[in-house]
Amino acid sequence: MIRTIRGKVLSLEPGGVVVDVSGWGLFVHLASVEPLPVGSEITLATHLAIKQDGPELYGFVDPSDRAFFELALTVPGMGPKTALSLLRRASRTQLETAIAARDVTYLTRVIGLGKKSAEKLVVELAEKVSAPGGAHDDADADVFDTLVALGYTEREARQALGVIPAELAGRDARLKAALSANLR
């Protein structure tokens, strides 16, 4: 099992990055490629998934994100691409908080899971994760609804929520940060 890789970023591609590791250009699926400039040296925590059509490598800047990803893979029917898409839509701490609080509404509305998938995620993982930031509030759900009411698509609203700093609290402050992200 490949657990970490270190190398130089050769290129950014949709859904991932190509890393030069001892002369090998490895494509690594990532939740976000934003903090990785081309030419920089990086170390990624990785998960190797062996599938019928070949191996796929999933990378994480933070080893805690890999741990959450691997925990999500224990949910029946959850594959690596779905688990990675969760981390693309929200930060690990937001996901853990929503799952620990058993907030199916947040997971369906803001994260974009179907109701059955969200319920399965909560049932399987609620006892295994802890809410890192304390109690989960509905600020993001309210911000999401407001953005959609203002004309954002659901996808744009999810992207805007993804760039809000996790430490920013309160509906109004989070809405202002989402609007200033200017993802449209």
C-alpha cells in the first residue's frame, strides 16, 4: 500500500495533480489542487484503491483528511470517488460536525447527498466521528438557501460555502464571506 508520496508538482489537471516521484509522473486524485503551485515540492498522504480497470491514487495534504476518507469508505456503497467528492464539497471538520450531530438536512441540502446516502452516512459514522468545532449550527444551511435565492446555482452555492474560513462564525459573517468569494 502506498501511504505517502513526495515529489515535485508537474501539472494540475481536472480532479488532481501529476507529481514527479523519482522520474515517474503519478496522477493523484485530490479534493482541491489550489494550494499546490506547479514546480513546488509536496508530500501527500495517500490511499491506493485497486479497481478492475487499474489502480488509482488518492492524495491528501492533511493526513486527517485521509483518515476521514478511509472512514467514509467503510460505509456500504461508498466508493473512493464519492468519498473524495464529499471533501470537495465541504471541509472535513464541517462534515464531521454534521455527521456527529446527525444533521441529514445539512448533508442533503448543503453537501448535495441524496437523502438515503446521507442517512446511511450518519447511521454508519455518527458514533465514529466527533464534532471538532463543538455544536453544529444551521448557519451554512441558511447561507446556502440565501445564495440560491439570490440566483446562485446549487453548485455555485456549495463552492462558495467551501471557501468560507471554518473559524468564521455566524450566519451574516458567513454569508458576507460567501458573497465576497465571487465564484460566479
